[in-house]
Amino acid sequence: MAMDRVDTLELDDFAGVSGRAELVDPFGRAISYLRVSVTDRCDFRCAYCMAENMSFLPKAEILSLEELDRLCSAFVARGVRKLRLTGGEPLVRREIMTLFGSLSRHLRSGHLDELTLTTNGSQLAKYAADLKAAGVKRINVSLDTLDPDKFRAITRWGSLDRVLEGIDAAQAAGLKVKINTVALRGFNEDEFPSLVEWAHGRGMDLTLIEVMPLGEIGEGGRLDQYLPLSMVRAWLAERFSLSDIDYRTGGPARYVRVAETGGRLGFITPLTHNFCESCNRVRVTCTGTLYMCLGQADSADLRKPLRASEGNDLLYAAIDEAIGRKPKGHDFIIDRRHQRPALSRHMSVTGG
Ligand code: SAM
Ligand code: SF4
């Protein structure tokens, strides 16, 4: 990696020589959180996320690891304090640890509070120790069921044992693990109590996520999958004592404490409770496309200004222009009249 040049540019930026302001959108929300989808590829084909026969982006369109570093660093220089690498599956991107390693300099310099990732866990056994060494402290692992056959069915290509080994490795390496579970009607609602007990028994938070209408996913509509978390919370409250707590991780989850387990349970509810008013994040894809809102189509191309010159002026101008267009919120709806995806883009493009 051409680290000498990158470091020199950043020294100027961080020293305030460029006089660059922090990023604030038209609704007064400071942008402090960037999610980066480092690849659209994945070794799973989760039924709610992808069709089985996905066509992926040509490699030539994808930013190199050096370009991803420069892009992330430009956001850090403009006030982003939290970076989450996601995908597709971030850990299937070749040499991905180089990117974690280089980004970790912002943790050491104090310009970044957190470097983290969202993963399906399949490669964690291999990478847990390297992640820890790069300064990663907490990770999110997606897991929708603890039944090996159901796991294979929902991921189409995944192995539960391998993911569980990955979680073991992550915890052994000293990483804090949070489990993310998509709530799927008729698939895993009977498992929520056991998932809560399992996760909390291992010292992990669990967050339930409402399925979002992103991308064509083949057979079956979204109405088949959608399970409002307001209902799930009411069921769980019959089984456990739940009390609201203020705990926040910088993301959109609202947490409760489960008295019986002592653990935290989060709910991410884009459909039943819209959380846009406190949105502090934007997303960038592996082709350098910036999405100002997960639920809106509007985007900005950052690859062109990134590649147009060695300095960051054009890039900063493009970022400023895009943040100036960040919309107030999304309009996800799933009901009988809206069975089509709200957006044609899959979650694996923007990374959730
Ligand atoms: N491959 C990694 C993983 O599965 O954790 C990272 C990318 S994945 C797109 C990020 C998160 O989005 C996962 O927790 C996944 O379950 C969730 N997800 C994917 N499609 C979704 C959808 N349509 N609605 C809600 N969540 C979705
Ligand atoms: Fe891959 Fe994650 Fe999408 Fe599953 S949810 S197909 S693991 S990107």
C-alpha cells in the first residue's frame, strides 16, 4: 500500500491545514458513522438477502484496498468516528486484513473511536486474532437460527458448525460479539426465547431486525417473511421481564434488559418504528457509491473524484455536495399493496 503518500495527505487534513468542517446534513444531523461495503460477494446466499443466482459486479469496477483506505480516511478527516466494514461478506474479500491493519492507525491517532465489522462468521476462526490485533473490539455476527438444518436452508450454502466455531474463536481472541438475527415469519419466531438464552448465556447481546424490502429475492414475497417486532416484543414479554434501557451503540437499535438472563436485547425496527430523526450514518459501496440513506435510491459517485486526482479536494467537494442532499428519512412499507421491493438494490450492495 502506498502508505507514505496517504499519511502525508492525512497529516495535512488532520492538522486543520485544509480547514475542513465536520459533516452536517441539512437537518442538522452530524455524520459520524460510515458503513463500508468492501465487497458485494458472499459465501452464503441468505434467502431474504440474495437470490441464489446473483450476478456480481465486474472486478474492474471495484475500488482497490488502497482506494478504500483513502476513502475511509477522507471521512475520518471530516469527523467520522466509527467505521463498520460490511458487505456482502467482508471477510471473503482477498487481503482484507491489510485494510483493517492500515485503518487501525486512525484508532491509534485518536481520530477514530471504533473500527468494527458485520460478518456471517464463516471466516472468523481464521481471522479473529488478526481483527483483535488491528484494534477491533466488538463485532456483529449474523445468525438467524441454532438449528443446523434450518441454518443450511436459510443461508442456502452455510454451515452452522463453522459459524459457531468462528464465534468461539472471536470470544477466545477477546472480541465482544453481538448477534444479529433477522426476524422471519414462520421461520425462526419459535426460536427467539432460546436464542436470547443462548446469546446471553455466552455474554453476547442479541439484536432482532425487521426484514427490509430491498432487492428481488426470487420465490415468495416479502409479506411471507415480514414479522413486526412490536408483536415479537409482546410475545417475549410474556416469557421474560423486559425493561427499557438507555444503552446505545451508535446504531439504530433500541435495547431492553432481560431480567431472567441479565443480558441486553435490541430491536431494529425500520418498519414499525422509524428511527430516521437520529440518523448519524451514511454508506459507501465497494464501487465508491455513497448512499445517504439505506432506504432511498439517491446516491453520489465518489470513485470518479477519488481517481481524478491524488489530492482529496475533489473528493471532499463531492462528499459535501452529497451530504447536502441527505434525505430526512426512508419510506419502507410492506403490506398487501406493496409486495415489490422498495428498492431494487440488494442489502448485500449497501451492507445493512
Ligand atoms: N454478510 C454479512 C452478514 O451477514 O452479517 C454482512 C452483510 S449483511 C447484508 C448485513 C446484515 O443485513 C445481516 O445481519 C443480514 O442478516 C441483514 N440483512 C440482509 N438482508 C436483509 C433484509 N432484506 N432485511 C433486513 N436485514 C437484512
Ligand atoms: Fe451474505 Fe450476509 Fe447477505 Fe447472508 S445476509 S447472503 S451472509 S451478505
